[in-house]
Amino acid sequence: MRSFSTFGHEVCTGCLRGQCATLELDMTVCSICEGVGLVRWMDAAGNWVSRPCECQEAEREQKRIAAAQIPARYKDCTLDTFHIYHGADRLLGAALTTARRFVDEYPVDTGGKGLLFTGSMGVGKTHLAVGVLQRLVRERGAKGLFCDYRELLKSIQNSYNPEVRTTELELLKPVFAAEVLVLDDLGAQKPNEWVWDTVALILNTRYNDRQTTIITTNYSDLPAGGGGLSDPERAAREPTLGDRIGDRMLSRLAEMCIQVKMAGKDCRQTEIKRARFG
Ligand SMILES: [Zn+2]
């Protein structure tokens, strides 16, 4: 069996987002087919028959995963490595169940819908989003793509610079084309008219094409403006996803995604403390 090293993720000046996944193939030759890619044998009638060797599917799977451009820091995020710690908020267990069910039902019963993971920083939203992406890419053969919202907007803005030879369309093409897109940290960019238009273009295109979009956001899925609140309440409240991407896109998301609310402690902080203090 041909073995593969895990794909790396290096900063690359040539790729569109400043980062790209590289597939490093270990050149060990498959011991079953000796690198031919086919297994041949003689049937009872004395005729040679053949079938593709199992190493071929493994190779295709690795290529699909590399093409999904999952950053190295998330490559071990799978549904199996998502641990529910003792005393965790029950929403975490429910979120994992929803994620697993989504994978089982994809694509027929999910009908083009995606997932919208909401919750505060560090509760594991990206872990679950990547976990779903990995399963769909590996097991369902889906063409997937991981995309950092802020990085994408930055790259698009950068493409307006005449010295940069990449165009906005070239950057958005893979985002539109991905069968399963993870859009990480939606709303992270300070909103303005241009941000709203760009988000609308991305979400509307994917919605119209019935492509699956999996989104994570630190903002609550509430409308903009804190309607119904008194002025002091409004001033003191946290911004919502409606504030960040506009209410029209918020209601678009309600149509295109299954809502998954998450809550709990910031696991990244806990991990940092553990690393610091042992
Ligand atoms: Zn083989």
C-alpha cells in the first residue's frame, strides 16, 4: 500500500490567499500493484481481468483533501477528535449530534442546505465545521474548500491594486464552485457598503446554485440595530451578525443553513493555560 505523508500548509507567496496546502506524496511504491494502479489476475476461464488498486482511491482522497486547503492548525479537527469535556454545556453535545447527522444525510436529505455554527470564541465552531468538511471530502468525494472570511475579503480588496495580477473573479471562482464551502469567522471584517455587497454576492450565488455552505461566526444570529431596545441598552449590547453582514443576508442565511448554537468555555484559552502552566 502506498503511504502518504500528511499534507502540509505553508505560507506561499504564489497562491491567492498567501497560504496554500501542499500535497507531499511519499514515493513508496504500492506493494499490491507495484505502482501500476491496477490489480490484474486470471479468471477461471483463463482470461486476464483487472480492477483499480485500492491505492488509487487513497491517492484521490489525499488530493481532494489537499485541494480543500484546510489550514495546518485545523487538519486534526475531525468529528472523532471533538471531545465533550466533563460538565460541558449540553449545546456542545447537541451540536456534535447535528454535525454527525448532517454528514449521514448529505447530500440527498440536506437538500443544498448548510450549517451555521454560532457561539462565542473558542467553543469549537471551526473544529466542527472542519470535521464535517473532512468527512464529506474523504467519504463522500465532495469537492470542498476552507475559506477564512477575513483573508478572502483582504485578498479581494488587494486584487483592486493594479500591480496585483489576480482579479476578483479569479479569487471568487473557487468560492462559488466549491460543492461544500466552509466560510470561517463570518462577520469578522468591519462592515461597510463594500463588505455587505461582497458577502451578498458570495451567499446569493451559493444559494442560487444550491451549494452547501458551512459557516462559523462569533456573532449572535440576531438582526441589526438591537430593535426594541432602549438607547442605553443598545449602546451596551454586543454587535450581532445582522450588524456585521446586514439583515438581508442574515435572513438569507436562515434559508440556506441549519442553525447550530454552541456555548461553553474558551477551549483555546484553556489549552494555552495548560501549555503554559503544565
Ligand atoms: Zn496499488
